[in-house]
Amino acid sequence: MILFLKNISIEGPGLLQELAEEQGVQTAIIDAGEGMTLPRSLDGIDALVVLGGPMNADDEEKYPFLCEEKNILREAVKRDVPVLGICLGAQLLARSLGAEVRKNACREIGWSEVLIESGGQDDFLFKGLPEVIPVFQWHEDAFEVPEGGILLARSRKCPHQAFRYGRAWGLQFHIEVTASMVREWARAYVPDKLDNPDISEMLMRASEMEAELRTVAESLFSNFLRLLKL
């Protein structure tokens, strides 16, 4: 079973849940932001996917569940349970492994591309993907690569876009979003900027880019699912 951990209701597993169900993989979702109880044990959990959210990775006073999630991530790494952290999930993974999370030089919002580093091109997760892949971005913080980790990808605006530590991967970018999720995030996070040309273009391209993103998600997440069988 794959456990998806949500930090806020509108940032769910999207395409990844669809792909898991298509491959007959059982899934469960816990929404920590809604007060759902996090697991006390990883028994019965074959893989862990920690999703995004607008909070800072160290904002534990306001969001106490973030501390619990870091503990779960540390335990997953210790037990060699496959982990995929996305955006905030990647930042929480990095922090759980002792790395810093700080403000990026600029915010990245919208459809973008990331470059797979030379080390990433041979990585299990990115196998079969081209050197440059389309992704969706919505973040202002960024992680440092944990000591002992491997940098896998970068973008023009953010030098650390993906890393691996053992069988745990952190992706600063989003591969799970659908067009409807992008529209929902825009309404929730930038309601006063919906007429901004950049936001308008992002929304107009949502359906077109979902199709491109699905191709990336299918390849990357299929690789991840194969870890459940190794």
C-alpha cells in the first residue's frame, strides 16, 4: 500500500493516485492539515508519498503535524521504505535528514522545465526520461541537498530541484497536478492576481500542459512503483 500524506486539502495526489489505481496499487490518504491522525507505525506501508502545502517546513509551532511528518520520514529512510517527497514534502524530507530549507532567490510559479543532472540521468527514478522535462512549480522556499544525498535536477531559477538519499527522493517541482488542481490553487493562493498576465497564461495552458505532465508522471511514478516489487 502507498500512503499519501497531505498537508492541506487542496494539494492532493492528483495524477499519482490515478496512476497507482491504474496499476492496481492500493492507496490510502491521510490529510494531516485536517487533523487526521498520522500513523504510529510504518507496518503495512510499502511506500510513502508526502505532498505539498503553503507552509514552511519549520513552521511547527503553527502546524505541529510537521514535526510528526519529519519523524515518519526519518523512520521510513531508516527502514528503507521508498519515499517520494513533493515540494513541501521534499523540503520536509531534506529537513528530516539534517539539511537546511530557506527562501529561494525568487518564487517559481507556473509551467516550467527542469534539467536532469548527469547523476540524475542514471538514477532509477528518472530512467527513461529526457534530459529536460516539463513540470509545474509553485514554491518560494528551496532545500539544500542532505549530506550523503545526490543532486539530480535543477532549473534556471532554482539550483536544487531533486535529490535522492537511499531510496528516498525529494522533488521541488510538481508532477501530480491536474488542470483542475492548478485552477483551484490559483483561486486559493492568488485570488487578487487572477488577472495577472502570468497567472492568466498559466491557467490558459493548464489543460494542454496536463497532457505533457501526465507523460512525465507516468514514467517517473511507474519507476517509483517498481520499488514496491524489488
